[in-house]
Amino acid sequence: MKRIFFIIAAILLCSDAKSQLILKGKVFDKKTKEVIEGASVIIAELKMGSVTNEKGEFRLTGFSARKMMLQVRMFGYGSISVSVDMTTDVTSLELFLSPQILEKDEVVITGSAFATNHAQSSLSVDPIEKSQIQNTAATNITEALTQVAGVSSISTGGGIAKPVIRGLGYNRIVSINEGIRQEGQQWGDEHGLEIDQFSADRVEVLKGPASLLFGSDAIGGVINILEPFPAPLGTIKGELISQYQSNNKMYVVGAMAEGNQNGIVWRVRKTNKNAAAYSTPDEVVYNSAFNEDNASVMLGVNKKWGYQHFHFSSYQAQFGMIEGERDSTGLFITPEGNSVTNADALTRTIGLPFQRVNHYKVSSLGSYFIGKGNLRTVFGWQNNQRKEYEDDSSTPGMFIDLKTITGDAKYYFPQQNNWDIVVGISGGMQQNNNRGEEYLIPDYSSTDVGIFSSIKKVKDKWSRNFGLRYDWKTISADSLSGVFNSFDKSFNAISGSLGFTYEANDRLHFRWNAGRGFRVPNISELSANGVHEGTFRYEIGNPDLKPETSWQFDAGLGYESEKIGGEISLFYNSFNQFIYYRNSNNQTIAVDDEIYPVFNYVQGDALLYGGEISVDYHLTEKIHFENKASYVWAVNQETDLALPFIPPFQFNSVLSYEFIKNQNSNWKSIKIKAQFDYFAKQDRIDQFETVTDAYSLLGGGVSARYEAKNVCLDFYMIANNITNEVYFNHLSRLKYVGINGMGRNLTIGCSIPFGVLKNKSL
């Protein structure tokens, strides 16, 4: 590794510095033609940015002659993205921002093979910005993402939630954070994402097979969690955040500081989250308290040869495990059999049983200009430690220790005749060890390697892309007398993608994509043998399972004018060898004097189809009416039953009124909103599920932004389930022990960005 590092360093140091260029420009208000100070100018694929000074000027340097996607953002304005060709004589730009009418911005998509704007992406990708992630009543990042049409979450209460995209979750979804795929026993029902929601600057949700870039497990989609861009050159800035929720008494406090001196970039962040037990409209849910501590550091360098960033992060959390056992009067009971009143349950104390989750992560992200091409690398190490305490708060009954090493390298060839080509290789190794007395999965190790290439051409109004990938993976499991049998399995698969977009004009665009994805069976599906706690069933794995494969066809139509915008997305997803569990002939087994149904993992074909639709309409400049709906129809073609945990039809409507929207005053914005969420009855269910009735939730909120010379404040207040509606969420695992969804909740929060050093010399 040291030799490789020195070779790369030598190549970079010998690069021709004369080929480096400078891009300057000005940003104006399109309506008033006045310059805009404080606008962010970003080149996403180079992790490079600048901020306009009091004259509206910006300056970017540190790149060679190439085509790049430039994005300009400013609060109160719609962002724009433009393609800049530095192989020509263009070195100075005049860019114009329009006061924001529609909420939907022109964003740059980075989770695909090539950075592109939304209209030129054939994949179905929905971005969600930092303010949308933070200004919610979500207790974790997965719940925050359910604002995106087609995204749901399988929840277990107490801050634990798993993402579901178009009806697919668990190991069928890949989450990317700090450049690497998150690995934390995501096969488990009660295992959430070990990620600080307040560390995300933006999230891209890729819907449908994305195995071309991300390999196995991306058969259902990808959640690409993007870090903030490094601070502009010559600046030091930071942010303070705070939040409080009334229902579970949850408080969040956090701080971030970052800087950029002569291209040496750094960032430190610390977030603490602590919650008491939450309440339904009827009761306080015993042992649903949790706490979470996050810390992260980024160190790096941005120079003419590219950039190299290192990330270090630590996630420490403790969650109460909700069993839902009750006495004859309906009160929750402790493991010792004592009844718990609502007053006793409403506490921050976490009792038995509970789980502790520690996740440590180190990653390296690099981008190097070699000749006229670009080499990008990602290397990472993760250690996920999951401990469950049932009888003793000092000694875990179950202790799963997972270590993962991943690597990824992509080379982008110089663009020729509007053709973009990238080739890459990725791989990883895992080692899992049980260090407790209880076992859910065996000790195992795995290795995977993948090679891929993608091609894109943009010409006139058309954008075309094509890609292929080959993957190979091995899994070796150790035996455990009377519990697990050893095995060595090898899998391989080919995946690919083909798509195009057509921009009829500035307002109307169409996209189409066909993608083939695959997924290797996870360790639980291959080897389970025992009671899966919280699922109330005995699971038996199948080491003869084959990889899942799917073909998804995706089409979308988008329209945007000055006052109205909308998009419709439709998909058809056909699975071969879909893995599921089945109870045959009502088979049962007795374990510790309790009877459990026996479910065996098997395979068969499955079909999912549906779509999302969104319509945004500004009745006036101040009144905004936003609507979105999503639906998934899914069937197991072997059993003619619905697939499990399929979200029902959902409709969301938000009506907002902006009292103040003035760039020339200290109060930049004051907005109020009313929200309506409708969830239809879900009676298409698997054999172990129950019907969930329809319900509606009412909410509202107010948000404001204040800016003075040395002070900036973003404030929000959100009310959820105002009427204290009693309901069951179909994707809640606690539904099966008779626990309703969260009752009325008021969330108050604020963020205070600040600058210590500001560079105005451009």
C-alpha cells in the first residue's frame, strides 16, 4: 500500500501545473440585475466550491481543461446547474438566479456514474436537502427520508427504522455514507442505520436497480448520503443545532466547525441525542427510550492535482427493546413481571432488555487528475458491534462483531465527441464473529470483487447511457455444534443499465431506463436456525439459495413552468429467484415452553409495479400548494400472496403561506404550513401479516430565517398528529404486539450558522 501511495503521489507531483485553469464569474439576480453576495458556487464531482463576495464575484482554481457541471445555490433563489467546458476559451461566466417560486431546484445528481442535472438522469433519483432533513420530527435519518415519495420505513419504535424504497428494504437497499456503503447487519428487523442525520448535507434516493455502480444489495435502490462540501478557500465557519420534541422529551444538541486554509480542509462535528419513552394516544410505550452519540472528523487537502479526504466517525447508541408483554389489565410489564403505569414508563431510563450499537468508520476519498483523465478512489474500514442485554445489564447475551473493508477505484477518460466513459473495480472483505452466548448467525467471512464500465453521450436534446458489471462473491460460514452447519458458497452475476432522456424544451423532459440488478443471499437467509427475537417465529435458512435477479423498467415525465411543476414516475420490477420465508403445513416448534411457527427460506418469482406523482402549484407568489402520492402493488407469484411490508397507497398535501420573502431585509423568510397525510387501508398482505385500516394525520408548522451582519438563525416549529389520531402503521413491527403509532408531538428546533474567518479577496 505504501508503494502504491508513493507512485500515485509521484505522478501527481509531476503533473503539468501549466494545464491548471482559473474560472471566474459573477452571480446576479435575474429580476433586478443586482449582484448577489453569499451565493455558493460548487463543482460537485471535484468537492470544490466558492462563495460570492459583496460584488457578486467568485473564483475557482485547481483543475485542468475539462467539462464540468457547475451548480449555484442561494437561499431564497432557485438553484441552477450549468455545464462548463474549460477546454474552450471560457474562463469567465455571468450567472443569473431567479427568486424561488417553485420549491424544486435544478440539482446536480452525483450518485450516478456521471454527475448530471436532474433532467439528464435516466435513473429515478429524488434529492432531499439539508433543511428538509433537519427540520422534521424524525428521530433518525430513515424517518427523515420518508418525505420522499416512494420511500417508507420499517420501524421498531425507540429510534430504530429501516428504509424501504418502492416496497423493497433490508439487504435490497444500499446506503452510502462518507463515500462507502454502510455495513451494520442490515438483514436484521431491529437494526437501523448507524448514521447521524444532522451530518448530511443532502441525500439522493436512487429508486430501482443500481447494481451497476454499487454491486449486490442495490437491487432495490440506493440512499446516497452526501457530506457538506469543504469550506471555501480562506474561511473558517461552523454551525450550532438544537431540537426538542414534546412527545418523547427528545433533545438534540450539536456543533460543527470547518475550515479551508491554502487548500488544507478540515471539519469536526459532535451530536448528542437523548429521548425518553414515547407515547401513543393511549399509553406510554414502556422501554422505548434511547440515546445516541455521534462524532466525526474530516481532514483533507484540495490542490491542483485533485483532492484527498480522510473521514473518521464514531456512532454510539443504546436502545430499549420493546417486547410488549402486558398484564391482565393491559399494562406493560417488566421482565420480572411487575406492572408499569404510564407515569413509571415515562422515563429516560433504559431497562432490560436493551441493545448497544457501536459503529466505527474510517474512509479515504481521493480524486487525482492524471493527464486529461480523472482517477477517483474510495477505501474504507468499518467495525459494527451489536450487543443485546436480556438478563444482565453488564454482560451481553448476544454480541455480534462485524469488520468490513471496502475499496473502489474509477477512472474517467477524457470526454471526446460528447462521449463520457468510466471504468472501475470494487471489492471488499468481511469477517463476522460471535462473542456472546446467544447466536443469530454463525461466524463467517466473505469476499467480493466487481468490475464495471459505463458510457454516456449528451448531444442536442438527448442523453444516452449504457453500462455493464460483473461480480463475484464468496461466503464461508463456520459450524457450531447443534446450531449451524459450515458451508462455502460462491456466487457470480452480471448486471447492467440502459437508458435515455429527452429534453423537449426548458419545461418538459422525459426519461426511460431499463436496469438489471442482483442480490446475493444474506447470511441469515443462508444459515438461520432459531427464534428470531421480535418476529415471533422460528427461522430456518437455506444454504442452497441462489442470487436474486431482477429487471426493472422505469419511465418518467417532468414539467416545470414559473408557477406549476410536476413529475410522474412509473416502474415495473420483475424478480427471478426472489427470497422469502414460508410456513408450510402450519409447522410449529416448542422452544423454552413456547410454541413458534416455523418459517423456511425459499425462492420464487415476484412482481412489483407502481409509481409516484408530484404536483407543485404556486397560487400566488406567497401561497404554495404541494402534493405527492405513491403506490406499490406487489405479489409473490409462487404463493399468489402479497409480499410482506408493502406500504399502502399514500397521499401527502402541504399548503404553505410565506409572510415575508425579502432579500433586502434581515428577515429573509417567515412561513407557515398545514399538512395532511393519508394512508389507505392495506389488505394485500402476506400470511403472517394482518390488515391495517386507513388513517389520516394532520400537521402544521412555522419556519423563519433571520440574517444580520454577524448573526444568522434558522428556526422551525412542527406539529405532528395534531388530533392525536389512534392508528397502526402497516410497516411498524410493534403493530403485532398491539402498540399504536406516536401520538401528538410538537418539535422545536433551530440552527445557527456562524463564520469566524471570511475571505473576500477573489
